[in-house]
Amino acid sequence: MLDLKLAVLIDADNIPSTYIKEMLEEISKNGTPTIKRIYGDWTKAHLTGWKNVLLENAITPIQQYSYTTGKNSSDSALIIDAMDILYSEKVSGFCIVSSDSDFTRLATRLREAGMVVIGIGEKKTPQPFIVSCDKFIYIEILKPEEKETALKDTERTPSKTTSKRVTKALDKIDRQTVKLIMNSVEDLSDEAGWTFLALLGSYISKKKPDFDPRNYGFAKLYDLIKHMNKFEIDERESGGHKHVKHIYIRIKE
């Protein structure tokens, strides 16, 4: 997905500005943001935080006055721009940054047109918008917590510590999650029961767009799989690269 040209459309009223750096880094992992626009009523005081970071991140602000109390006119402006961009054929995907379910139909329409749609929003985002995206990322996992961890005995000096970034867990690994992973492993397994781990994450995301190991406090899917202790793990040498290993897993008997 890294060759995707993305239109990044941000709903300023529904996303806090404090995540801007991490959010753009995450978007860059999925493609190249060629269009970056943010929508809001910039005369309102609550958007001041966004004003301070737009220029340094090359995000174009789109002004939308709130003519009616309780109605978000920015939604309409974002939707109209998204359709204009779609028909301009300048991008191959969209990143809609919002926690608002009003964009559910937009995401569905863009996917019908063959666009890849990535959603980014808070954990409170309604499920209809989440499942209308190809992939959905919770912004809360984009800022790992800093924890002080002591160095190993061989490296430790008096009062010396190292900082470790720990992913914040948003969800527990419940039975439903375990069942989702195990069923997916079975779906992808060969005759001997082995599944190539590199294919597993994207396959699960097709079933559950907001699946992400970071939701459960793990940086990688491999770490989550090891923690579950329900799989055999086989690290195999790759063909041309000595230090690169292909990881296969299968359900323990």
C-alpha cells in the first residue's frame, strides 16, 4: 500500500490536534499524502490548537462557517471535496480523519469507486464508520507511553535508566479476538496447518478493519501471537537474505 497516493481529509471538530505528528507518520506508512486538507470554522476558539500546527505540516485549512447551532457544516464541505477529488483521478486512496459516523456513506461510496479508504479516529468512533473503511486506526495507540526501564545488569550504572516506549492497551484479548485470530490462521493454513504470519495481519483486517496489535498493547502481531501461547512458531530461513526469516505459525494440538 506504500505506493498509494492519498488524499488526507481531516475533520477538525472531531479530532484533537495533539496527535498531528504521530497521525501524519502513521499515514505515511500506508501511502504518500499528496493532498492534505482540514475542515472547520476557524473563527471558533476551540480550533486554536490546530491553527498552530497547520503551516508546519503543510495542511490546507478550509473555512466553513457554522450557520446553525448543532450542525457541523464542515462535514458537507469535506464530502463535497472528497467527491471532487475522486473524479479528478489524482489519488488512489483516501484517509478520512474523524470520529463522526456521518462519513460512513462517503467511505462506502469511495470504496465502490475502487478507492482504498483508511479511517483514523478516536476509540469512541461508531462501528458503522469503522467497518465502512478498508482499515481503521485508533489515534490513542499512536502515542506510546514513556516508561523508565532499568538496563540489564551487565550494562547498569548507578542511577542510570533507559526510556522505553510502551504501546497503550485499548482492548483486552477477549474470546472473540482469540476466535478471530485462530479462525483466520485456519483459513490461511497449508495442508500441514502452517500459516505465513506476514499474510495473517492483512487477512484479519479484511474481516475487522480496526484490528491492530497495538490495540492490545503489542507493537507487532508476532508479539501478540507469542503472548497468546496457542500457536507453534517456526522461523524459516528466507531464500536470498541470511538475516531475514519467514515466520510461520500453527495452532497447538
